[in-house]
Amino acid sequence: MKTSLALLILAASFALATGQVTDRRTQLGNPQGEHTLFGDFEVDESKAASTKPLLYEVVLYNLGGTPVARQFVSSKGRYRFLNLFNGQYELAVLLENEEIARTRVEIMAPFKNDFRQDLSIAWQPTGAAKPSSLNAADQYQRSAATQKLFSKAKAATDAKRYDEAIATLQELLSVDAKDFQAWTELGTNHLFKQNLDESEKAYLRSTAERPTFFLALLNLGRLRVLRKNFESALEPLTKAVEVQPASADANYYLGETYLQLKKGSKGVTYLYEALKLDPVGKADAHLRLATLYNAVGMKAKAAVEYEEFLKKKPEHPERKKLEQYIAANKETTEAKKP
């Protein structure tokens, strides 16, 4: 029972990898979810024309192309979208009704959570803006028939009718085997059913059809971590970081994989990067770093990591235990300060 529950909880984090968020789940007058998506918005306007835009429009779409929410934001401002459901979305930046950047974001957690996606855009000398740290969303053109099947499968997934979703996706893929998004969605549905072998096969097929598809790479890596196949998790997670260096998830899982392979010197780099990208959401990286430092006798550094963790997670159930460790090693920490 414990194993089954753990699998289901981790499966939730895979986030309906290419799912289409249905209209009933948007913020436009419909039932609300629990999650928040926010981020800093910055435009490098050093090469812009003398007349610089006052406001940019940030629009959140579901994968069906329906706007979920929108905000006007100034450069060096911050956007925030509330009450979102689990699923895949696309963030677009518009200037005078013209789209200038787009990226995909994944929102998935079994409990209420905040998700951060910073947006950074640079201007070209021509005056047109281009993404600086955004990755263009992977698009796949389907026929009307296969799009209908994809939407049907997504609706079944949303309703937790995983067998129906799997059957529908298999029907779609029998018609169009190159649909890498459908392969990823198939892998996620198999994961929810705990069909780990089939899930891995589907993710592998997705990466074969589109080697740079970030979601498939990340999900394949996380699945292999789940299965404790750490050596084989390195390749997809390394590629995921190459495709989206600003992904806190990809950096975190790659760092964790290196730690599990007893290559801590490599792992700490990615764990610190994950913390830089998402300080609160990836606060557990402090715990992993503290465990590593403690194991090699670097208790002062471990105490620092525990301190940083408690700043971000003050209500942690083992707070007293961590405070005792910090107190026992704090003097050493202070003594090493210049």
C-alpha cells in the first residue's frame, strides 16, 4: 500500500505532460483551482527605439489556445495568475497585439502550490523583440480527426479515466505515430496506472520523434529516478537542462541523480542552480546539500544549509531537530568566518 501511494503521489508531479486544460478550469468565470503562477518580467530595452513601450501584455493560454488569464506588465515588473488547475499552459508576451515570445509551463502538485516562471526578453537592433531566456513551445500540427482524439484523451485523463485515455491515444498514434506530444501524454497515463515499463517506452518514443522535447526528457528522467535507474536518468536529464537551462525541476533532478551516483561535486552545482531559479519551491535542495556535507564531515556547511532551509520552510515538522544540529555546529561556522 505504501509503495502504491508513493507512486501515485510522484505520478501527480508529472503533470499531464502535454494535456489540454479544459475551458471549465479557466479563471474566466469558471470553477477555480488552487495554484498560483508568477514571475518577474524584464525586457532589455537597451537596443529599443527612443520611444519604449510602457506596458506589455502577458497572456496565459491552455494548450487548446484558449486564454485563461491576462495581465499588463511593465518592464521589470511582475505578473501573477491565481486559482489555476493542474495542467500544461503556454505563456505569451504581446506588444500592441503582436506576439513576441511564448513558452510552455507545467503546473502540477497534489496540494496547493506556487509556481515561478520568470520571463526575460531582449530587443534586436531592428526594433523587434525576441525571447532571451524563453524557449519556443513545441508545436505539433494535427488533422481535425487526430486533434479530436487528442482532446478526447485529455478529457478522459482529466476525469481520471486512464484506460479510456490510453485507448484513445493508441488510436491516435496508430494514425499518426510522429505525434510526440501524444506519446508523452500516453506515457503519463501509463504512469498513473503504474505501468512503468509502458510509460518509459512511451516517453522514449516521444524523445525519438522530437529529441529536444523538454517535457518528455524531464518526465523520462524523473521516471528513471523513481525506478532508481540513476545511471540511465543522466542522459535525458542532462538534455533537459540543455534544452531549458532555466528549469528548476530539471536542475534539481539532475543534481539529485548525481548525488545518488555518489558524484556530489557535480550534483551540488545543479542543486544550487535549482535553488537560484526557485528558492522556495526547491528549498528541499538545502536538505540534500546538508545531508551531503554532513556525510563528508563538513558539518559547518551542513548547518548553513539547514539554516537556509528553515528560513524558507519555518513550519517544517522537524524544525527543532534541525535547530539542534545548527546550534551544535554554529560555533564552528562562526569560527571559520574571516
